[in-house]
Amino acid sequence: MKPTSAILFLLLLVVFLPASYAQQHKGITTKAVVYQGDTIPFIELPTFRYFAPRTFANNREQQQYNRLVRNVKRVYPYARLAGIKFDEYSEMLMGLETEAQRKRATRNLEREIRDEFEGELRRLTISQGHILIKLIDRETNHTSYDVLKDFRGAFTAVFWQSFGRLFGYNLKTEYDPYGEDRLIEEIVQLIEMGAI
């Protein structure tokens, strides 16, 4: 009987041993704020944007909106990349000492960008090009004309502005998120939230 009771005792010990431990921590560690003697957890929530469902007067208006969504989704990654590259290259060029070094670096950067993106950007439609110009202004806080002027000089910027005007582009176009470009801004925010 003793071996049976010893086995039973060991079995019960193994079963109930984990229950004898103190409470285990199964929560989330957060910041806390003391307010009037009470400790209150402090959790930052991401900004939530709500856009009312779109209603359209007719089918044509809905098609135009859908086309705008498609065009913005097509060019927005290029605009984001332009903003990132602009910051990188501005920093890099500021670190160079002589004008000759800056000119050489600018040519190399232009060649690198042209090799990587020229084929894809040539396939953009005219309306996608207009949207890209505006989104570049949004991402860099500089118009496309100013970016060209900063990196390549005033003569090159004037040349490309004149050439672009022949095809209906204006490199000096500024982005107006609360006026003319509010639909584009709404679509960009929806893309950033992952809603579309």
C-alpha cells in the first residue's frame, strides 16, 4: 500500500505544484501617469481618420473617382521614394566640399535614378504625371522645379519647365491638400491607413 500511496502523492504533487506559484504576469507593460493620486495607464493610440462613404451623382463621376484612385495608387510609391531620396541626396551633397564634387555626385545620382526608374516613369499617362508632380511637392515640400533647380541648376530647371509646358506639365505646381487636391490627399491618407 505504501508504494501506491507514494505514487499517488507524487502524482498529486506534480498536478498541483504549478498552482502553488504566485500569480504570473499576463499583462501589457505600459506607461503610467499619476493623476490626483491615482495611477492611470497611458496608452497612445494612432490617429484615426474617418472618411464618410463617397456618394456620386452619377456613374461618370464614380468612374472619374475610381480613375483618380488608380492613378494615385500607381504614382504614390514613386513620390514617397522621391521624398526619401531627396532627403538622402540633400544630406550627402551638403557634406561635399567643392562644387566639382557636388556636380560629379549629382551626375552619378541622376544616372542611378535614370537607370532604375526611367522605363517605368516613361509609361505613366499624362494625368499620372500631373499627379506625380503634385505628390512630389507633398513629399519633399519643394516643387519639382525647385528640386531640379537645387540639384541641376537654374538653366536646367528652366529648360525642363519650358519642355514640360509643351506637353501640359507645370513643374511649379504646388500641392494644395485643402483645396484643389483634397481628393488626392484623401486617397493618399486612405492608402497610408491601408484602407485601399
